[in-house]
Amino acid sequence: MLRLPDAHRAAFKVPYGRLYPSVDAGTPLLTGRIVLSVGDVVTARLLAAGIVPAVAIVDGFTARNVPVAPVEIPGGRTIRVSNPASTLCSELTDAIREGLGTPPTLIVVDGEEDLAVIPLALEAPEGAALIYGQPGLGVVIATIDPEHRALAQALLDLFIEE
């Protein structure tokens, strides 16, 4: 298991991609692309717009402690994993790899899914669109490319092994 030290939390408050005020504002960029989503609200809004993510990662909450309606991926499968807050567990990374191999897949996290953007960015195919919520600001859409992978690796390097 990898844990993010409190001293590095500020690095995750920066949007790593293009910031949009809402999911709807960014959906035109998603047409014809592999879409990957992290977060219950983002995933639910994508589905409402008719966009089925290849991999969606949710935890049943928004703003860390407000329960939301369960998300379902039509025609997809569900993988359940455990990933405590401020960590990245191999169980989550393995589920991401498995989900990318058999889309569409919903990964339901018991714990916290926020940091899943890192292994998702590292494992996703080139050109995929990664979309996630940025609290209080909107949503971020990032295109997976070598630059974004390098950024994800730099963020992963901030973690410590436990």
C-alpha cells in the first residue's frame, strides 16, 4: 500500500488538465474518445449525457462524506475494492488494469477513490480522456499523453510505501 503524506496534499489541489465549470461544458471534447471517470457526480452526469465511461471509479459519496445515489454502468460489470483514504492499494491498481481490459467497468471503492486518477492516468491508453471533479471549481478533463503520464508518475513518487 502507498500512502500520501500530509505534507504533499497541496499538490493534489491543482487541476492537472483543463478545468470546466461543469461536466456538460466539457462533453463536446469527449466525443469519439475513450472516457475514464473518477467520482460519483462526474460519472452520473456523464451517464445522463449518454456517455458511458470505459472505466468509472466511484465511492458512493461526494465531498468526501455526502452519500449519493449508486451509479450503474449499463452493460458493464462492477468490481469492488478497498482503498482507505490517502492511499493507493494494489487492489485498486489491479482493478483499473482489469477494467481497462474489459470495458465498460465500474470500480466501486470502499474507502476513497480520489487518488485513483494517478494509476488510471498511468495505465490508460494514449489519447483517452480522464475526467474528474475538482472540488469547488468544476471538472478537469485531461488527455492521456506522455506529458500527463510523467506528471502522474511525479505525483505517485510523492507517496511512501507502507
